[in-house]
Amino acid sequence: MRKLGRPTDQRLAMLRTLTTDLFINGRVVTTEQKAKELKKIADSLISLAVKEKDNFEEVEKVVVRAKLDKDGNKVTEEVTSKNGKKYNKVVKEETKIKVQKDMPSRLNARRKIMKNINKVEGVDIPAKLFNEIAANQENRVGGYTRIVKLNPRKGDNADMAVLEIL
């Protein structure tokens, strides 16, 4: 593994951030040496996702939620307590939803993926890896990413490259 001129903790954090950006955006512009290190990590995570992409079962789950009216507000009803005071109580409703339950090997793969990426609010990166990226790469036998060299960066003349998912 290249040192990239950084202490171990900073280097791993930088690679984790680059990996996260790659999976969210599909491509990342960085220096050539960082791209080569990132390619190793990204290819291993994508191959893990391709191997485990269909390893789940659909399960029906009962969910208790607050009942909503047509405007999206919670429906309440007036209730009297034991001592005679009145208060509003939210009306609950039970619904059944289908959920994907990971098999043990896919759960382990999800944990390995989460170890190498950052959590991003509003984006489920392992789900994107399993459902979108792995689905596009299932017929490929490795080489899931590509490095394209760019012109050197102004200022320090560092060799630049684009790493993109095929």
C-alpha cells in the first residue's frame, strides 16, 4: 500500500472518503497515485457486492405507524384519563410491508463495505452497491473501474486522473 505522504489514520480516512464519493457520484478526480490505491479498494468492494447481490430473502414485517390524514398530519382522538382529564392520543395503524432480509454472508459483506466507506445521511451506499452497481457489473469478471489520466495539476504539477465505475 502506498503511503501517500500521510500518517496511517489520515491516509485511511482519505481513502474512505474517496471511496464514498466514488460510489455516490460514479467518478472521482484525484491524483494518479491516490486513484491507483482507490481502484484496489473499489474493485474489491464491487466484486464482493456482485457475489452477494442476490443473497437475500423477502420477509413480511408488521409495522405500527401513526395514522395520517390527507394532508400528512397525524390523526388524533380525544381520550379521557382515569382521573377525568381529557387529552389527545395519536391513532395507530398496523400495516404489513415487504423487507429484504440479508442472509448471513450478505450481512457480512454489508459490514465489510461499511468498514471501508463513510456513512452519508440520506444515501444507503451498500444498497446502491448491491442493487445498482452490482447489477450493472454482474457479467464482468473484474476490472469494474477505469483510470483515465488527465493533464498535470497547476501549482504543483501533480499527475491527475479520473477514476470511474464502468
